Amino acid sequence: MDSWIASIFRLRHLWLLVSLSPLAHGAVVTYPLPSCYKASDQLTLTANATTVPIVATTAVYDTCNFSTDGAVTITITAQEPITSFNISPHSQQIAGTVEGNRLTFTLEKPSYVIVKINKLREAVIAGDSLETEAPPASGNRIHNITAIPYKADASGEQYATTAIQTAIDTANKAGGGIVYVPSGVFKCGNVILKSNVSIYLQGGAVIRGSGLPADYTHDFTKISVGGLNGTWFVSTEPGAKNVKIFGRGTIDGNGESMRTTYGFLNHAVVPMACSNFTMDGVAVRDAGLWSVIPTRSNHVTIRNTKVYQENDRITENDAIDIQECQDVLVDHVLAISQDDAFSTKTWGKGSKEIGLKYPGDPQELRNVTFNDCIAWTRYAAFKVGNGSTQNQTDITFQNSCIYISRDPLKMAPKSGPGTIRNITFENIDVEYYWATAGKNSRWLSLQLETACHVENVNIRKIRLLSTGDVDAKIAGFDEGHRLVGVNLQDISVNGIPASSLKDLRIPSKTPFVDNLTLTNGSISSR
């Protein structure tokens, strides 16, 4: 990081420490409801008696965000008497009390939780830590998009594309800087991020897609959803280095409206062929297709991020897909989607579909870790594939919770001959399955659907409330393309350790599979 940026962050951190020192433990910072969103008509919420705006989505859940420095008492008031509730993740062991139409509970530290009350929409509560790197709104190498010379409209009525892009370009040409996006709604077409430029989104700020295809480049086609075209809404310039998006604001693709009205799609955030990319603290909403897709990039960190997608209709809208990247950390992230919540993929050269404009040659995927994540999806929660043209190595999903999914743990290579090895699913809670007519749920699916190789899959410390509706799937492709080394260890179902494959609904016949083992304590079986 450039020394001048580090100096600004240190000064800002000291200012925060001084300004917050008189406050009681559990100080709460809230953010205004952006004008492009509606407040929930079902729930209201306070954190330590401070009102927190709740955003109503077009899906089956509402969302809210605040920041705190410690324990917080949450009170949710429903529009009807509360007769049932659930607070996830269950591993946090959060006890709630009900009085009439109010539910009260305590978060001992900044946390992400999902609360279901009666048959109302879920409340997705994102309690982040207090910001320590928030820059000032003006100063040396601070480019505030609403200030002169940029003068971006913060009402969402006029386009802010030129103002934001000019600020990015100016900072880049000066050797680096921070583009400051204050609270407000900024209507945009494509935004291209460049080297040594950080985008700071203040709480209440929204960079929002215009929803009009004419405002965007055509960057891909998706055959499986009817051959619709799409764009990379916010992307990096290929070859960019040291790019950061941070703060408590939102990037909103406005994708549902554009998809349903005009048949045009978008990926919301696309770190493309870049190095040292960081996204920290922000929310990403409503991509018309896959949302956050680091592609052919290295040293990528996505942390303290909330990805909100539709999850109540069939749209193929993945949340986070890591594609052909190396050295990636996805840490403390909540993802809600209809399709894959967290996945890895690799593709071939000359694709005329999703990879139409991917620069350079295909790359293998290596050293990707998903840690402390929450997934809620109609389909796969943690998944390797479907793209498998290049090798994928050293992928770990760990210390996480699957709130709802049809296929919680999945591997489904189907597009190419790459070798997949050293895959770990560890210390994961699987809470509920998506109840969909004709769509059977299973806790584990490891099935080669193409002539590739898979080696060394480790599934450890998995806690299932149940095994799902149907048997698990574990299968290679054919005699020449086998699944080799599946190690199951310390798996429990409804609190009871599994002592046999039958306990886990794993069939006795697993075609083209070598070295399948289950170990729980001193018990070992094939």
C-alpha cells in the first residue's frame, strides 16, 4: 500500500479511537436507507435501542446492516404476534425471548445472522465491526465524486458514470488515490477500476446499474438462460494491480429489472485478470446472473462482504464464483443466491459464451479458501465445478454454515478434462434443505460428469441436521477417469456420530471410486 494511503488510514484510525472512547461497549453505527430501496413492511429492528433501517428485497428476505464494537441487543418487532422463530447459524447458540410481537436476543460480537419469524420473510442481519480505515471525505489524493470537478448526482436521477470513471482515471494517472463515494444513489453504466485506486463506499452509498442495456458493453452470452447477452457492471482493467473496494455501501446491479424487461444480464463485480484485489465490508446486490466473479486473477481477498441475490426463482444467479484464480481468500462472507452460493470454476480457450472476452490464456485454479461463510441457496452451497477444463488444486471450504441448500456439499465437473485434487470440506454445519417439488435434496454429491480426474477429497467435522431426501452421490466417470481418495471423518447426523456409510445414506455401490473411507473416533469403514 502506498505510504500516503497508509498515513491517511492511520490518522483515521486514531481519530476513531479518540472519538469513540467515551462510548459504552457496544456502540452502534447505522446507515441511512438509500432512496432506491423500500423499508420492510413486515419487520422493524433496533440494535442497542438504535433504529436500524431494514431493506425489503424482491426475494423472500429483508436485509439490514449496522456496525458495532461489541455486544449488541437486537429487538425485532413483527407486524403480528410471534408464534415461532429461528436464529441461524445455530452454532452461535443465540437464545431469543418473545414478548407479543417482539423478539429480543444478543449478539456477543459483530456477526451475520438470519432470523425467521412465523412465515414472514427472513431478516438477514449483518452486524459488521466498526470501520477503522474510513478515509476523510476530502483531502490529498481523495477524489469525492460529488465535489468539484466531478459533481456526481447523488439522487439517482442523473447518470454518475462519467463522474465516477473520471475520478478513477484521475487517481490512476496521479499514481493512486481514493475515490470517495458518499451516501446517496449513483446511477451508472459500466465502471472500470484501475491500478492503485481504492473505491470507498460510505454507508448509505449505492452505485446502482441503470437497468438499460444501451448503457453497457456486451461482454458475454449465457446460452443456458436462452442465449441472453450480458455485461461486467463493475470490473477491473485487465492487468490492474492493487485495487480495493471497501466501506459499508452497496454495489447494486439492478439486474432483475434489466433481465425481465430487456433480456440483458450482468455480473455485478468482476475482478478480471488483475493482481492484489480486495473487497471489504460492502454489500453487492441484484446481479442479473452471477454476481462476484474474480477471473484469471491472483492474490484476491473478499472479506466482510454480503452478496444478496434473488433466491426464489430460477435465474442461474450464483453469488461468488472464483474462476481460474490463484491465492484467493473469501473470509467472513454471507451469500444468498438461487444457484451456487460459493463455487470454483475453470474454462477453456475460445469460449463463445461466458468467457467471450476473458483476456489471455486459460489458467489453472490454485489455493482458494472459503472461511467463515454463510450460504443460503436453492441449489449448491459449496461447490467445485461445473467448469473443469483447467486443473483445480488446493480448495478449502471451512468453518462455515449452510442455512438452506438443496445440495450443500457438491462437486460436479462437467465441462472439461482438468484434474481436481486436494479438496477439503471441514467444520461445516448443514442446517436445512430447500423444499422444492420434484427437486430432491442430498447432503453430499461428488459426481464426475465428464472425463476428468479427481483426487484426495477430505470431508471432516460436518454436522448435519439430516441427510436430505435421497441418497448421497459418489461416483467417478468411467474406468479411465476415477474418483480417487474420498476421506470422510467425524460426520454427525442430528448430533449422532455416523458409524457407517449407511448412516450417511451413501450407497454401498459407488462406481469408479477408489479408497472411500469413513472414520469417526475409533470406527472405520468402507
